[in-house]
Amino acid sequence: MTLFSLFALLDEGDAYKKRCKSICQERLEALTAGLGIELHDDELRTAYYQTLDLAAWLDHNLGPDVMRFVDEHIDPLDVVFALARKGIVVLPGSGFHGPAWSVRLSMANLPKEAYGELGRVLRELVESAVARFQESQPSR
């Protein structure tokens, strides 16, 4: 901690800190672009860790019926394992007192392109769940 403190004191103008925040922000932008969602400005956001609340996203964008179906037929950890099978490591958000249907990821570990891919894979998982929901509905 002493070394970090000394480094912070020597970092005139917070150049290193600002660059680190900028890198994390760029990675978050790549993630949200991959997800196909808009990222709102927040000057206080560090973007170092992100918890994505999938239930809130599904409920808001696709409605409570889809989320109810997902909750009844898919385990929240299935998302974590499906991502792991594709080489993407996230943690269950519930382990950080987040919602059961959330994932937590660090924006500090991978190249920017990897976060765009993570977003695309998450979006594909959601689209797969929606397709399963639509198949389960009686024909009209």
C-alpha cells in the first residue's frame, strides 16, 4: 500500500489514474456496444467492475412474461457456465450481494475487443432464451 500511495503522490496531474479510468471506460463502451444497449454518461463512473442485472434488462426490454419463463426454466448459474464454455470468465453477481440474475466482471483484465465479444455472447444467450420462450407459447 505504501508503494501505491507513493506512486499516487508522484503522479502529477493524475495522468496514470485518468488513463486507467479512460481504458476501463473504453472497455465498458465496447461491452455495451456488443450488448446492443446505450451507455449513459456518468462522470463519477470508474467502470472498473460492472454488475449486469440481466433480470432487469430482460424485464424492461422484453417484458415480465419472458423473465418469468427464464426464471422458471434456466438457472442463473447457467449464464456463468455458458460464458465459461466460450472462454469468458464472469462471476455470479449474487456473490457480491447483487441480484440472482446478474453477472459481475472486471473491466481491467482483457483487451477492449474481448469486452465487445462478451457483450455479443451475452446478447446471443438472451436471444436463445427468448427463442425458447417463443417456442413454448401456444400457436395462435
